[in-house]
Amino acid sequence: MGDSRVSRRTLLGAAVTTAAAGGMSFGLSGCVEGPPSESATQTQARIDPLTPVLLLQQELSGLYSLVLEAFPELIGTLSDFQSQSSAHTEALLAAAPVAAAQIAATSTAVPSTATPSSIPAAPPPADVATALTSVRQAVEASAGSLRAAAIRADGDLAALLGSCAASTVCHGRMLA
Amino acid sequence: MSGPEIEGLQAALRAEHSAIWGYGVVGAAVSPEARQFVRDVDAAHRAGRDELADLIRLGGADPDPAEASYELPFPVVDAAGGLRLAGELEAGVARGYAYAISQADTEETKAFSIAALIDAALRQTSWRQQAGSTPVTPEFPGL
């Protein structure tokens, strides 16, 4: 990559790696595609620590929308969680301008045929039970990444991340 | 441990003191079925208070003592009021720990305070669920 933009796929790979590890391991080669390379490592070094966290939040938001569109009977169960999760994302975007800019850059990047810059939309879950399980797993992944980021952050940002993590843990508990 | 980090822990400790006092009021107000949960929660807050006091002493300071009594945010005259007060107490504890997170220098103190903030948010959720309040979950606990 010759510019400072980072592909959404690379960022999401870092987010997934982070959630799986339960920590903010940005030094890991978290790309979804292929083995680690020097350029991938260099790319990850440029990623703001909050970018993968926010990307995971956006993925959760997308899943909420997908599930509620497929299963409107879940609105009563999920709408408050979706609304609060969106509020978390908005607050974090405002508090983390570098990460917000990186995410905005991935949204406007021109897709490359060699390295797709967006994750294909997942099909909706097959049934309500599967949908709720998917949402709960995404919520738990998000809570884990928020909590890990709070420990690594400082000051008011750490408190905001911790608060978002606590709220998200509550969502997961209600969905368990 | 820095001065701000100690002060953050002291704020959380003061919130725990207040909650322990408040749960005495809650226990007298709620239904008999809810009292065991009140006892469990009270025990959790006492454990949190003791852990905070130990951390503060390890940091070289004296833990702030409890007040003789605290002002209730509203009169509690029935079980519904008790449930509402319990939710408010957890919100107060969450504020104490959120402040502790913001003042912490070390990852150990942040991890401890975040875990306690999560516990407070979960208890607040449980009380709000029992009270029939919506939304059940706090949006920004502690802030």
C-alpha cells in the first residue's frame, strides 16, 4: 500500500484477532488473508488502537440491523441494546478522532481486485435462535475489545471505554 | 501509586460506603423474596470496600472512613422505592469506579476498577429488571 489508508479487511482482521485474544494485540498479524508479511506488520503499526474496537462496534451495529430486518419480532428484545450500542459508537467516534478518520478512510477507499477492501455482507441467520446466538457472540466480542481497550487507555477515554464495556456486558447477560 | 490514582480509589471507596449504608434501607423496604439478593449484594459491596481499603493502604494512604449516615436521594416508603434506591446505589458505585478508572495510572488499578464497574452495572440491570424499569440496561454506567 502506497498511501496511509488501511483496508477495512485488515482492520477487521485486527479486530477479530483482538476479540479472540481478549486483548489489544496489535503487533499480531491479524490479517484475514494470507500469512504475515512485512508490509502487513507495518500497516498494523499505523492502526490506531481504537480503530479495531470501533470497527467491531460497527460490525455489531450491522448485525443488529440485519437480524432486526430478518426477524422484526425481536425488536422488543434487541432495540434498546441496538440503540445503546449505537450511542457507544457515536461517543467513541467523537472521543477518538484518529480512529474515526481511519474508519472513514476505509469506507471511501477504492476496492482493489487483488485485495478486497470490504467484508461481504453475511447472509441473515436461518432462524431466531441462531440470530440471537450470533448477536450474543458479537456482543461478547465487542465487550471484550472495549474492556481491553479501557485498560490500555488513559483518563476520560479509559472511563468512557470502561463504561461502554460495562453496558455491553449487560447486553450480553440479558441475551444469555 | 500516584496521588490522583489514590484519590480515584478513595472516591470508589466512598461510593461503596454509601452503598453499604443504603442497602440497609433497601433491605428493610423490599419483599422478603428479594432480601437474600440484598444480603448477597451487601456482602459484595463489603468485599469491594475491604479490597479498596487494602489497595489504598498499599499505596501509602489512609482509607477514607464511612459517614455516620447518608442522605437518601428520595424517600423510600415501599418495596418499589427500595428497588429504585438499589438501582440508584449501583449507579453511584459505578460513578465511583468510573472516576477511579479515569484517575488510574496502572493497568492493575484500571482492570480492578473496570471489573467493579461491570459488576455494578450488572447489579443495576438486575434491580431495574425487578423494578420493571426500561431500558433495563444502563447506557453509560458511571458517566
